[in-house]
Amino acid sequence: MADERDYYEVLGVQKGASDDEIKKAFKKMARKYHPDLHPNDKECEEKFKELNKAYEVLSDSEKRQRYDQFGHAGVDPNFGGGGFSGGFNGGGFGGGDIFEDLFSGIFGGGMRSSGRSNANAPRRGQDINTNINISFMEACEGKKHDVKINKMEKCSECNGTGAAAGSSPQTCPDCNGSGTVKVTQRTPFGMISSSKTCSRCGGKGTIISNPCKKCGGTARIKVTKTINVDIPAGIDDGQILRVGGQGDSGLNGGPSGDLNVVVSVRPHPLFIRSGSDIHCEIPITYTQAVLGDEITVPTIDGNVKYNIAEGTQTGTVFRLRGKGVKKLRRSDRGDQYVKVNIEVPKNLNKKQKELLREYESSMSESETENHYEKRKSFFDKLKEKFNQ
């Protein structure tokens, strides 16, 4: 490790170089020393390994920080730094897409991995996303809902082959079904071989000489379908229902995608939902608050009776257990919380006003203090403050 050159020196940049400067420097040096441009040149191969090792560290912010702080020991696995994994010909050269950029600049078409996926392998269909709008009560109770979607479906005429009846797709003679062909180009660096998409089959690996008239050889057609979606009780606004296998059909025998239904729930005029709990506010009269009364409380299951106590104060909240929303895919439910607001009467006539004044004057000072605890507490604190 003592003989290793400084990574910044290897790439020819200053220590404070930006990520973009490091990338540009690496691309420039890689063009010069890449082994494919210098077959059997051990010196170029070693220089390229050194370049790649330096770039892998300096292009990673965490590794670069350790390197700047501890030097090579900070990125050497023997020192616990999580260093370079190394290896030539697919075993550890970093840079990822940077080589794609580099060789597309040299050869005009880019390099393709020898591990390219089979063009005729089964491919899963795409998912379809849609929205539905339901009422507050529908979300609480659950329901069946029809959803109309446009989707790609396997062509019934050709059974998904893309070829007309009595014929079938044929293996492309140019690429032998691989979807790519090997080409050799003369460059300033010598003869270079690379893989490109087969122009005859367009990378599919097969040729359809007699395409299906219904789908035009694409193997799928666009259809409009109505899917019946089961909306479970307890669904909340913004949640997504996944309906398996109702997306676009797959290609080459691959599975269909899924249908993702985003649920929007319209607000309710009385109820506000919080998780599985429901909140509402109920106005009561001054007399009901003073004397207590049996009041009617609306719930998602219908109206229920509730006895409020004498002397109920405005803002009091009581709970109705189990009167909330059913918890999604469970049997238990949340609760309902009811906030009481006392409505002060308006537009009293002369007699009513006199009766209220008579009630007020009928109380002694001790009774007033006993009836109005908050008022008494307030004035006691006020006296305390000014008597200090």
C-alpha cells in the first residue's frame, strides 16, 4: 500500500476537484488506457486498473471522505475501511454508465453487456393506475364499485403470438434470436468489436412475416373493461387497493400487471375521521347544560341516545365506545368522540329576560361562587395578582 500513488494524482485532478471534474478526468484517461483499445498491453491494463480503482473511491462521497481523512488505509478492507473490490473483465471495474457514455462517444452506438436479457423471455405487463371517488359512509361500510379502465390485452385472434392464423414468428436469421449482432468497426485505436441491436428484427429476436390483422403483429390490443372492485369497510382517503392480474397482459407468456386503485373519500357534513376514530360536535341549549338531559347523537350506525350530566360545560367531550370506523381487514372498531357546545340563546323577549335576571338575583354571593367555579377562580387569581 505504501507504493500506491495518490488517487488524485492518478486522475490528474486537484484534491478539491468537483464530482464533474473527477468524472471528466476519468473518461479522458479511460479513453487513453482502456485495455480493449490496447490488446495484450499489460502496462495499459495495469494503468486502467489503477484508474478504475481511483475513480471508484473518488466518485463515492463516503469513500472519498474516508480517503481524504485517512489516505489509502481509509478505503483498504484490511484496515476496516471497505475498500476496492477489484478485478478485471467484469469483476469490479466501477464507473457504471460512464463506460456506456465513453464508448458511445468512440463507437457511436454504445457497448452492450454479454449478459443481455433474452429478447424473447417472458415479460410482465405494466401496472395500471386509476382513481375512484366514494362517499364517507361508503368508506365506513365498504361496497362493490365498478371501475372502467383501458388496458392492453392478449390478442384473441392470434392468441398473443402476433402472427396470423396458420403462421408463427420465425427466429431472426441475422441475430439467431438474440436480438443483437456483433459488428467490427475501424477506429483510430484499431479494429473494435461491439454488439448492437439487430436492425432486421429490432431487437426482438423474431420476425413475423405474416402479422395478425387484428393486432398488427404486436400480440396485444387495447380494450376497455369494467372491473368490479371490492372496497373493504374502513378504507381511508388516499389509500390504494391492489387488484392482482388486472393490469396490462404480459408479453411472451409473461404474467399480467396489477390494477392499482387510489381511493378518494368525500368529506361528511357532520363527521371528521381520524384513523379509525370519528369526531363530531353537537350544540345543546343552555337549559340542557344546566339541568342535564337525554340528547340524540348521530353515528355512522344511526342515532343513539346519550344522557348528559347536570352542569355540563361547553367543550366537554364524551366517548361512544365502538362507534367509530371498522379497522381495515379487522373485526374491531374505533370510537366516536362527541364535543358539546352550549348555544347561548338570542332574541329573548322581555319576560324571558326578566326571569333570567330574577334567577340571577335570587342567588346569594356564596351560591354564585358555588355555581360559577371558573368565574370565582379567575377573580381570585386577579385579586392575588394586584395584592402582591
